[in-house]
Amino acid sequence: MVPVGIVVNSEASGIRESFPEPQAQKALQCYLDDLKEVADKGAHIAFLPEVSLSVYSSARQEFLREFQKVAREKNIDIVVPFSEKDIEEKVYNQLVVITSGGEILGEYRKRYPLFGVAKKVQRGNAPPLICECRGVRYGFIICHDDCFPRWVRYVGRKQADVLVTPSKDWLEIAQEHKDVSLFRAIENGCTQIRITLNGYSQVVNPWGRVLYSRDSFTTPRICEVVNIPVQRRKTLYPLAGDLFAWANLITLFYFLSMALLQ
């Protein structure tokens, strides 16, 4: 079992603007304080929700240094999802993994921005990020990426112990997205952690059993430590994908065709 920090602060995310404006500084400080709290509660690694904060590219290094400082002071690994806007007004929905030593272990940009909601968001090209922290192998995607099983299969093929999915939903889709997301844990035989703003945060084991669940509608500030299982089970999906389903479909058409020809 690994103690992980689940940190969702709807108030902080609701006032976020581009760093380092005063309101953005306030939002940043809220999250830094929450990270310190889960570290003091014993978390080895902490996760924030999708686009928890925003930053201009020119302030990116200064922004990340704040998290690196907390990581070193509190001896905790931190996963920071945030949006970044460059000089051309292009937006990047991404996450950065920071080790307890303050080093940046890896970065990932969202592959499938939601059309119509994030028109300016640039599409990432790199596969899901795979990182090992304190002996645990994590696979990272962002929100809507989990609606594409073929994309998430990479996490299963790389034998990640835990699939991490920072997300941001809204009331009308929150329940459906939560239910769809847990199938990625079953398909890839790993534990899943979902950290969600405006929706449901949950931990699901490789068999699809929900071990922990909170929603930010009734609990706008979530700052908790959860012990998650680190266990893998072998599944066919990472290797075969939808081959079995297609084989069944072809077989069905074959027998239908035979019946019609008789």
C-alpha cells in the first residue's frame, strides 16, 4: 500500500489567473499549503486536478520552483497539472512530475483536448508518461484521454502499477465520465487514481472496485491521504486491444451472411 495525497481545491482553481498576478498568487498558495498538509499526514506522493493553475510561459520556471521547494522541504513527490500560455496565445494542457529531491522527472501534454471547450489547446504528441517514484511505476494521462482505450493501452503495455488521471469535468458529464474512466483500470490491469475538479475523484483497483470516492460538488476542498494498493494483474487488452471484439463482429457477419444465402 502507498499513501497518496488527493488535493482538490475548488476555491483556489476558481480564482486562478495567469501567474504571478495577485489572485493567481493566492490560488498558488492555497495549493502549496494543501500539499504541505498531505505531506505532514504521511503522503509519499500528491496529485492535483487537471488545469489546477495557469501560467504564462515566461513565468513557467518561477512557477514550478514553488512546487520544487515544497517537494524538497516535505520530502514528497508532486504531480502538478497546469495550463500554460505562450507568447502566441497557444495553450498547453500539461502535467509535470516533481521528485522529493526537487527534480523534474517527466512532463506530459494532453493528447485529446475536448473539442468546443478547449479550441486553443494544443494537442500533445508524446505517448502517456511513464515514471517510477519510490519503486512504484506510474502512467499518466489527462482527463479526456481516458475516453480513448487504444491510447491508454500504452500504460498497460509498459506495465504501470498505477494509472493517474487528473481531470476536470462539469455536472452534466461528471457521473458518466467517472463510470467510463474506471474501465481503463480493468483493461490495463492496474490501480487507477482519478483527481477531478468539478467531478468525482476516485481510486479504483485493477478489478474495477472503487476503493475511494469524493466529489468536489459536495466537498469543494479535498485534502486527504489514501492508501492505495500497488498490484498488477495480467490482462489481454494491452497486447490484443479490440482484436477479440473485431473477431466476434466478423464472425457475426459471417453467420448472418451464410443465413441470408441459404
